[in-house]
Amino acid sequence: MMIHDITEKVGRHKQRKRIGRGEGSGTGGTSGRGHKGAKSRSGYKRRASYEGGQRPFFQRFPKRGFSNARFRKLYHVVNLKVLEERCDAGATIDLAMLAEMKIVRDANRPLKILGEGELTKKFEVKAAKFSESARQKIESAGGTITEC
């Protein structure tokens, strides 16, 4: 028997449990929350790392080293093969134009051009960074590069 055989007979979705609708429903009274205490109240939230007063997991181990993760710069990355297939020859390519064409999600991050793929068209490309191979391919195709 396969899962699609079961769902055909039973139905795709399980009905939700209606809580607090009388004792006869089986989930009346305390509505499955037990008796009293903070967890039984509405609006209760527990801090994600809280362990009931026990020494938290991340504090149990010595800290060593240094990470640059907080200081990294995130870029929208676009390969030359995408520009080759989606843009017309002689176009001026920049972040705003790529965002408008939905090649990148938005214009909030800086743009980096990478060199994957072949380039036959001539482009004027404006970006924050270029890989070395992308720089060579754009210039060999007769295009120009502007770092901004």
C-alpha cells in the first residue's frame, strides 16, 4: 500500500483539534494545558535558550578563537552566462537593471559578477566587485567595467 492510496480514502488533511469546546469533546476544561502555572496561561513565552535555571548549553563550553562571520559582506552574485542569455548586446548592466529584470531579488546588497560561462556580447557593466575571470572575459568581448 502506498501513501496516495491511503489519502484517497481518508482525505488529504486531518481535521484540527477544537480546544475548549466542552468536556464531551475531550479537550474541554484545561484545554490540554494541564493545571495552573505560567504554561497554562495565554501569552506565555519561554526564552529559546532557557533551560529552567540549569547552566545553558552554550555556556557549558569554553570559548576559543575569533569569527569574522558578523563582519562579512553579503553580495548579490551573478554569473556571466546569465547576462549572456538574458541581456541584449550593448546594454548597460547595473544592480537596478538586474533587480528590475528579477535576476536579483532587490537592490539592497552590492553586486558581484562572476566569470562562469562564455561571453560573446559587448556590455557596459557596473558592479561593486568582479572576479578576475569575469573581468578578463568582459574586456576581451569588448565591454567596459566600472567598479562602484
